[in-house]
Amino acid sequence: MNLNYHRDMTNRSYTSPRRDKAAAETRRAILDAALVQFEQNGYVATSMTEVAASASVSLNTIYSSVGKKPQLLMALINDASGYEGIADTLAAVAREESPEQVVSITAAGTRDVFERFTWALGVLYDNAANDEEFTSAVVQSEAQYRARLRDAAVRIGELGRLREGLTVERAADVLWFYFGFQPWRELRKLGWSWAEAEAWLVEQATAAVVAGRPASV
């Protein structure tokens, strides 16, 4: 018998697909429970005990699977960043031939994300000043989001319809001004519906970024 081979085999880490699947399902159940509790009771008022009871797991399971309450929120924010609707929006922007529609698609995509995750993003922004981890998350998520808005600006530029004097980078800044999280949030605080906010933001962003069609000869 090859003892060296036996020793190598016993020293290797063993991974079980079934165990990995169970761990992923447990983590998902914890995050789903946390989202429900946070939305119902508020982030500050929700206790980890309540999350554990809602997910039907122990506190130690939460700590080992995800972490403490800030890590739960961060995991939910990561869900927002990886939301599949974002990829759909980027794909639609890349194939669109109308600059006006590029802006409309971008607005609809951002509304979808913010409407779904507005609570989690609101907590993140509201607590960023008091938590370094949240501050870092805001910086990271905004950088990712601005990069996606730049894709829309690039597409408008490719179609030859950027307003005169605008570079792609400046156009991306303008799109961020209108379609970042805060404009949506402020309009909602003023009592605007999501549809009303979307229509107004599309109108303003289109006027600010898209040049009019050249006169036909």
C-alpha cells in the first residue's frame, strides 16, 4: 500500500455538493427572513433573535452563515447589486437604436431596482455616516451603478446623439444626477408615485443628454 498516497488523500479537504446546497439554502432562508423582519420592524428595532426565529435556525447558525446584523444588511445589498434585471437592462441598452429609448430603458431599469430594494438602500445610506462598512458599501455600489449608467451614455454617443459639448463621461454624470438613488428617493418622499417620478426623470434626463434630430435635407 502506498502510504504517501493515503496520507495525501486524508489531508485533502472534502467538499460535499449536498452539504454545499444545504448551506446555500440555509443562507437564503436567513436572508429572506431578515428582509421580512427588517421591512416590518425596521433595521434598528429588529433583533437577531427575531430573524433566527423567522428563519427557523439558531443564532449561531446565522453568525456562522452570514454574520451579525450589519452583515445581514450587506448581504441583502449584494443581492440588489446582482439583481438579474440589471443585466437585462444593460442588454436592452446595448441593442437599442433610439437614444430617447436608451434613456427610457435606463430609467425603467433603475426604477425596478430601487423600487424592489428601496428599503435596504435607504437603510444603507441613512447609516453610512455612522458605520465604516456601510460607507464602503455606498462607495462601492455607487461606483458599480455609475459604470452601468456610463454604458447608457456610451450607447447614446455611439448613436451620434449626445448633446453638443457633452463627453461620454459628462453625460454619465448627468445620468447619475437624474437616475441615482437619491433623486428617486426624494421624489418619493414628496409623495410622487414611482410612475410619476419615472416620467419626469426621463423627460429631464433626455433633454439634458440627448441632442435633437438633425433636420432632414
